[in-house]
Amino acid sequence: MLWISRWDVQLRSLVWQLQAQSGAGKRRKRRSHAHIVASKAWRKSCVESSLRAPMTTIQHPDRVVLHIAGNDRPGVTARLAQVIAEDEGAELVDIGQSVQHGYLMLSAIVDIAKSSSALRELLFAATDMGLRFEVTPFRSDSANESRRDVNSLSIMVLGPLKNGAALASITSFMAQRAMNIREIRTFSEQELDGVELIVDLPPGTALGASELSELRGHLLRLGMELGVDLAVQRDDMFLRSKRLVCMDVDSTFVKGEFIDDLADLAGCKEEVANITARAMRGELDFKQALAERVKLLEGLPFERARALIERFELTPGADRFVKVLQTFGFRVGLVSGGFTFFVDELKARFGLDFAFANELEVADGKLTGKLRGTIVDGERKAQLLKEMARVYGCRLEQTVAIGDGANDIFMLQTAGLGIAFRAKPKLQEVADMSLNHNERMDTLLYLMGFTGRDLRLV
């Protein structure tokens, strides 16, 4: 109880001094009666909390934790740091702060020697600025002193969160597995509709590919039940260093399946649409399904096919998604199992860096029902992602792949971040994140780590 007594006595003495000075009107700056009353209340709680605090450790007998809160304004950190700088008996060990809607929360770990007057000066400074000031003895937890054997995750949640139900369920899931939330960041500046949780797994917990996949699966299924979208990634150096984005086209960058519209012109839409749906669900081999559908297009005039380009409907938010990424220096392109004449037009219109797709054979101005060159199937998409990463000097960990169908599985598995966009169940099983409850593509920017402030400044 030695150090608890020491801090208790010192805090009581300081509070009495402050109360006496406030009551006599001798503070350097005048404060309202309401503020003095409020200050008395928190001073009492400050002393009481110090009595209940855990013992200061033998390893750090002079170490305390300061908690300062109140309305934010310029100069708060400067003034508190200056107090420590001017006292030889005080040393700043660590500091952190955040501001939410203009309300400051600052915490600092400080070594304060017995002979130091820093604690008194810090208390007076905080009170003079109208801030709440709380001191607790430092409790050393050797299990958390070193984080070398701790694996961390970034878990992003997007959806209606203001009623607390989704957050309660997700954080309860973590607590049951001894996952500790180290930091919470919000995406939006207005309503609470997105957060990132930086989570530490229990020390020594393995986090290989299989363990991460299993944990991600549990969380994504929970998100589906709660009506929110989740992203589960390792909290490592690559989390916010993505540089290249590869997107599928049909039902991802644009609405619908372009080949189904071609089939409508050729009078075989129902048959082609059925094959397309089965292929996207992974029930048919993609190459075989593509060949069967293209065969049904035989005889369709190429100019009629090209005219469809003017009728395509972009996925909501896709243009903004691209513009924001380009503003931040991303390389952005399309890798499609569709057709070159359509995908090349999209590349030109949106100033994309690359575009790959299948080439339809044309003879005498009509489709022959055959394809030319290498087929862009699932394996080819993954290969193209690797090639573009080499071309633009990116590690695979710095790449993002976005798709909706089974033929995007290999591409998403290859990328550093694989995103299933309103996708078939088979793709969601392997994706790092799934967007199911938002139809705008630019919503993905939040799940990629951008904040509302980032997007407002673009």
C-alpha cells in the first residue's frame, strides 16, 4: 500500500489546495460558479478513484497514468507537455489522444519523482483549462508488456450501428474468444454507420491461413445475420498500403451480365441466362459454359452488338470509386470473362490503366460463334492480377480484387485483399470481405480503410 498511500496523500493535498484557491478567488483566471461546483464533483471522484486503483508496481514506483478530458481546443497538449518539460523530476513515457465531435480524451503515462511538483502543476493546468483530470497509479501487466507473440486483426463493420445491437453481438463474439479490442476508429463524421476494430488475439494464438479463414468465416456469417458488412484482415504493414485494384465487370463494375443482353438480341436470352447463372454459381466449368453461350450468338451482326455499349448501366458509385482511387495514386483496371469490345470502351471512358477480356471472332460483320486467343477464365484472371502487380511494381499483398462470381475465386484468393461484391455464396466463402447490404460500389472505400474525412477532402 506504500505507493497508493503516496499518491492518495499527494492528490488529497492538491485537491485541498485547489479548492482553497478556488474558494478564495485566487486562481490566475476567473472561472464561473457552475464550473467550480462541477470541478468539486470530479475532484472528489478523482481522489476516490485513486484509493481504489491497483498498486503501482515495484518496477515503476513513480509511474502514474493521467486521463484528461473535456472540450477540445488548440494548445491543450502543448501546455501539459510544457509542464513536464519544465520539471526535471517528470518524464513522459507514452501519450495518446483522440477527439470525438469536439470532445478531447487524452491519456499519458508519466514518471513523477517524489520531489517533483509536476502533478500539482498538471492538475492546476487542466483545471484552469476547464478539463477533467484523473490520476491512477500505473499497473504493470507483464503479459501485455511485450506484444511480439500477439497477432492482431483489423475488423471493419459497415451498416446501421447506432442502436448498438450489431456492435454488441460482434464484440461479445470477440470477448468469448478472449480477443481484446485495442483501438476503435469510426469511418463517418455524422451518423455511426461504420467502425474499424483493431483487435489483439490472446498471446500465443496461431493465425495461419486456415485459422484466419475459419475466424473470418464465423464473423462474416455473423455479419449476414446482423445485416452488416464486415472485412477481416491482418493488422499489418500491408493493411493500408494497397496500390492496385482489379475488378470484374459484369454484375460488379456494371449492372447485369452483358452476354445476356447480347443473347436477347440473338433471340436466345433465356437459354444463355440459365447457363450464365449456373456458371457464376460454380455449377459449370467456365470455359465450357462460355463456349456454349458464344456458340448461340452465331450470326448476330457485330454493329448491333456494339450498339449495346450505349445501354449499359454502371453500378451505383462505381465512377466515384474509380475517381477516388485514382486521386490517391492507385492503378485500377478490369479483368473480365466478358468481351473486349465492351471492356475496352469502359477502359477508355474511365481512364483505367488496363483491361482484359475475351475476344469474339467476327467474319463478314457477324459473330461466328467462336472466340479468339486465350480464354480469360478464373485461372487466367489470377494470372493477370500477378502480371499487373509485376508491371506496376506492387507486391501481391498490395493488390485488391473485386468480383461476384465463382470464376473470380482464384483472383480473390491471389490478391492481398479479396472483396466479394454482392456475390454468389461460393465466392463469399473465400473472400476477405463481403459487401451484401450496400449496393454502392464506393462503399468499398470504407472497407479498404478510407474514412469519411479522407473522402470529403478528395
